[in-house]
Amino acid sequence: MELYNGIISDTLELLSAYTPKKLRVYENVNWEMCLSNELILSKDAAFELGGNRLPSLNYSCVTTSKCLVPKDEILLYGADLNEIKKDTAFGRIVLLNINDLNDDDRAYKAIKDLEYVKYNIIPKGYMIRASSFDKREQVRVSKEAVRKGINFETIGNVYINKLKEDELVKSACIIFITENIPKFKELNAYANKVDAITQTLNHVLNNMNLDCQSCNLKSICDEVEGMRKLHFKTIESVNRYDN
Ligand code: SF4
């Protein structure tokens, strides 16, 4: 699966202008997890990440190219949770190196499954509200969690461990941004592009109409290497099967 490689490279290139803190990666995370969504009232919140009309985004990309996501990593651009004193901008980006499935339908399903993993990650005192509509992610962090020492090392490792429960995932890079960097607008555009690629992938796997001139996804196929080829391949294999 190489369709997201361009976005992954662009993301890494864009962030290379800044120096992240590299947080420790480990398996045994010592933090209470909730089974269902926890409600943190504003009076109990220390601050909100990505709330109050501050910049906010999240997106995930998968690749089978190990060189793009060579190992598990947690990168933090900006202040950690124990340093933040007021509402702040927030970005969370997940890059995953996955096994090659050699089956595009299965790959698409795996991508959607991995996208939904985030809804099962509910650390105590860290209330996530994600919108698939506009790619925002807001997090309300409780005063109690801050008092108990919550930080992005813990949250990042929770994500990595949960994602790696899926045998498909070989390595995961979790990027947190809490600084209102000037590049937020571009990262937002990448988040929308990731969504457009996934939607186009769904289309090419299910739609047998191959008329690029009238297709409203043409701009994506023009830009994303391998997408057009995949549509041709899908139609060819369906025709072969029919005959
Ligand atoms: S290959 Fe052509 S028809 Fe298929 S999604 Fe891309 S632009 Fe549309």
C-alpha cells in the first residue's frame, strides 16, 4: 500500500523544520483506561487541546514502505501535558508501517479498521472528541489526570500498544503537536487529502465505471501515484472473473 506515501513524505518534510522531543517507547503502560467514554466537565478540566477554535487536526496514514516508518516512535512538537497551562492548538498524526496484504479489498478494510482503533482508546482523564467531518480532534484533560502525571509518553504508548494488537501493524509513529506552528494550515490540507485518498480508494474498488474525463475524483488520481493503475487493475480482474 503506497497510496499514502506522498502525504507521509510531505508530512515528515514539513515537520523537519522543527525539532521534536523524542519520547520513550515501552510496552507496559501504567495508566488507568476506561471501557467507555468518560465525561469530564469543564469545571474539572485543566485545559483543552484543540478546543476553543484553536487549530486542531488528526489523520492516519498507512504504508508498506518500512523506510518511511522504520520503528515505533513518539514525537512531540511543543509542550507536554504537564507543562500546558491553558487551551492550546493540537495535532495528532499517526503513521503506520503495515504488512503488505496483496489484496486491495482487504487492505482497504484494514485501513478503515485501524482508523476506528482510536475510538477504543480512552485513557482516564483524557476525553477525546474526534470529528471525522472536519478532521479535528479535541481533548479535554482533567485536573486530576494532570495531578497524577499524565503526559504524552503515556498517551503515545497507549496508542502504539493498541495499534500493534493488530498483527498487520509492524511499526507506528505517533506525532503530537501542541504548538501553534505556522504549518497547521498545510497539515490540515494533508488531513483532508488523506480522507480524499481513502474515499477514492473505496471508489476504485467498488465502481466499474472507468471514465476519467467525467470522474470527479480525477484530481486525486492525477496526484496520487498508483491510484489510476489500481482502478484499471480492479476492473481488469472483475472482467477476467466474469469471463
Ligand atoms: S482512474 Fe479515472 S475513473 Fe477511476 S477514480 Fe481515477 S479518475 Fe476516476
